[in-house]
Amino acid sequence: MTRDEKNKIIDNLVEMLSSYNGFYVTDISTLTVEKTNKLRKLCFDKGVKLNVAKNTLIQKALERMNATEYEPVFSSLKGTSALMLSESANVPAKLIKEFRKAAATDRPVLKCAYIESSVFTGDNQLEALIALKSKNELIADVVALLQSPMRNVLGGLQSGGHKIAGIIKTLESR
């Protein structure tokens, strides 16, 4: 591969990585072709971009973006690596768990995940990543919390009105 080809790949990686607020570095090395194709189809269905690249090219792309911010990721760039990118931070983690269960395999293995300036290293962090909520989910939770007291007051007022109407009907019938 010539230097120009490497620079084009690095530029593509920089563009791709900067368009998402996080990424996962995984190991899919021992998957068969059939299982890899199933993983790619599942990624496509879930809106996750799967891209296999050389570790040195991934590292150079991250260095071009901001070396100090991505430095903790560099130690995970060993062996074969595949990048998983998604708009939502927890979708790739859920996808990994779902694929492992369906394919009865231990791959893909999570090497690390970088999500909005936080680095999660190791496959043991998968459950923590699944539990992460997206920005829209957090906003919905806050709105629900803000609406809860008003709903309680309105519910109490409405039930009080029904109680009074019931008492009046009972007194009327006597």
C-alpha cells in the first residue's frame, strides 16, 4: 500500500470518526465468513457502521483528530480491530450481546469504547455500556420527572370529584 493510499484511508477514518460522538473497538478475528456476514447484516439493520482497519491507521486517524483525548484508546489497538460506530452510545453494546447470544460465540470481543470523552476498556464493561442512555432518553426521563407532580395533583383532584359525586348519589338515593 502506498503512502497516498494510506493517507486516503486515514482521511476517511478521520471523517468517519468525527461524524459520530463515540466508537467501539472490537475483535472479530475468529468469526467465520458466515458469522461475519450475519454480524454485518445485523449492524446494517441496527444502523451501526462496522469498519475493519489496521491498528496503525486507526491510531494515526485518532492522532490527527486530537492525540491527547484519544490516548487511552491506543493501548487497545493490538491484534485485529474492527470499529463499530453509531449515533446512539449503547446500540453497539446491545448489538454485541444480541449477536453473541444468537450466534453462540464469544465474539465480537469489546477491546474498548470511546463515548463522549469517556473510555471504557475491556469486555467486562459491556453491561455498563448497555445501561447507558442516549441523550433523547435522558431528556424523556427529565420531562417525565417534571410532569410527575402535576399528574399526581390532577389525579387527586379528579378522584376527589368522583368521590363527591358518588357520595351525593348515595345520599340522593336514600
